[in-house]
Amino acid sequence: MLPTRELPGTDVVTSAVGFGCAGLFRIPQRSSRRSVLEAVYDAGIRHFDVAPMYGLGLAEAELASFVKRRRNDVTITTKFGIEPTLLTRGIGNLQGPIRAFLAKRPDVGEGLKVAGRGPHSGPFGRLLYSSSGYHRRSAQLGLERSLRALNTDYIDVFLLHDPVGGLITGAPELIGYLDDQCHLGRIRCWGVTGQPTELPEVMKYIGRAPVVQFRDDIFEESLSAEHMPGRATITYGALARALPVLSQFLAHSPGALEMWSERFGVDLSEESSLPKMLLSAALRRNVGGPVLFTTTRPERAWVATETAAQSVGLSDAEEATFGAFVAAARSARQERIQTP
């Protein structure tokens, strides 16, 4: 059975693993996206992370259709501060052929992936997305839009979406509004999501945030529970970059697959071994809330929940082995980068 996590300082309890809906829209067909959501739910995952900008502006409405009869059984995170532009909304209904084209043109797809980080990711990002800032009025408009799009009376977790410190204005009024909405039951809790490098500066403007959501990547310096004592934490990105790096390390380093499989006592050539290892490590690092993952393959939902159900603390020796594995992969990656 999939374990649950309570977000400290809130009354929100949900599954230890959550599903990030942004990557879901790499699937061109809506019916196939629905199959993934069904598999995720059947596997016991009850937390869904979405935002107005995801899916070229259609993700919230699509999730709403799925959770309509399950609303009291799931928790939903959505965000405010970044919205799709009119152009993006206009092409949203053409996602099927657009996504099919991108599948055949990975070079174009990579450019869009960068733009998909929002209006601060270059000219293409500004063409697709806009930011209304982070203040009381933008929070109010964002909340009303998301409640309508998700067809719900309340949002479980409502986050400032990737704020830059200078765009946060009138923080006391913003916090007062969000707290008022919590008292009214329209938000169960609120917080901020952003890159670990940006969040310390953001916190200077906000002062406090009950929930913090951030990227957790073993190849990047990240935040930890020590940085945010008592706060609820939601993490994402544990597999996105680390999985390809580790896979490449094992594939191109002579003898690495055999040596590390023996040291871990696991066959690392088996497709699910590395994802399980990375997700399990992410669950150990974050005990203050769910760990998000995303997939386009329904069967991988069960891999995620099995990992969470079986995840246990490691001995010092096992943690040291994992650390040595990551260090070896990092070193090999640096050598490839530096080799002309």
C-alpha cells in the first residue's frame, strides 16, 4: 500500500508520491493521457500537480474532467503568477498534431522545453507565457480562474509559480489574502514553488511560506529540510536529469554496469532499477511532503508506488555506496564535457 505524507503545519494528508501533469502533455492523444491518469490513480497516487501554463493552457481543465468524481479522494496543487498568452491558448486545441510533429523533431522539442519554463526563459518563452506578477490582485484572479478551470470549490495547495523576488509586490497584502482564503476554505494551504537557487531571495520578500516546492536533483545543489525546519516540502525533478546521466555512465564506462550492479546487489541493466533507486533516494531526502514524478507510460505508475511502499532507510554503508555511485557518474560526465 502506498504510504501517505502529512504536510507539516497544514491539515493536508496525501500520497507520498504525487504526479506532475506538465510532462503528461508530451502525449499527443487525449485518450492516451487519460489512460496514464487512470493508471496513476489505480496505483494509489492521490496527489496531482498542475498549473495554468501546463499543456498550453489546457492541463487544469483536462485534470478537472478526470478528478470530477474523485475530488474528495485526491489533492491538487495549482499555481498563479504565470499564464499562457493568447497565442498559446489559441494553439492549445492543436496539441495533437503539434505534439506529434515535435516527436519527430526532437531538436525543436528541446527548444520548446526550454521555453516551457516560462516567460523568463528567453524570447520564445515570453511569446508563449506571461507573468502578471505576484501580488494580491494576481493571486485573486489566479485563484478564481483555477477554481473555474478545475471545476472545484477549493484548491488543496496554491503556490506562487516560479517568482522572481523583484516581481513580488505588496507581500503583506498578498499573504493576508492567501491566509483569508485558507480561513474561508477555498485554499487548504499556500506556498511557493521555484528553483532552489532563487528561493532564498524570494523568501526575503515573502517572509514566510507554509509550503515550499522545489527541484531536487542529485547533480545540483538543492535545499533540504535543514534549510526549512517545520515547513511542508514538495519536491520534483529527481529523475528528469539524473536518470539519463546515470544511464549514460553505465552504458559508456567499461565495467561500470557489472561493478555497480554487484555493489548494490541489483541488476542495474533492468529498466526499472535506476528509476527505483532515484525515487527511493528522493523519498528519503524529503519527508515533509510528496515527491512528484511524471511519466507517459502507464506501467511506470506502478513502479513508482511499489518503490514508495518498499522504501526504507539505508545503512551508512549503503548511503556511502549510493554517494560514490553518483560521484563516479558526475566525474565521468565532466570528463565527457571537457573532452573536445
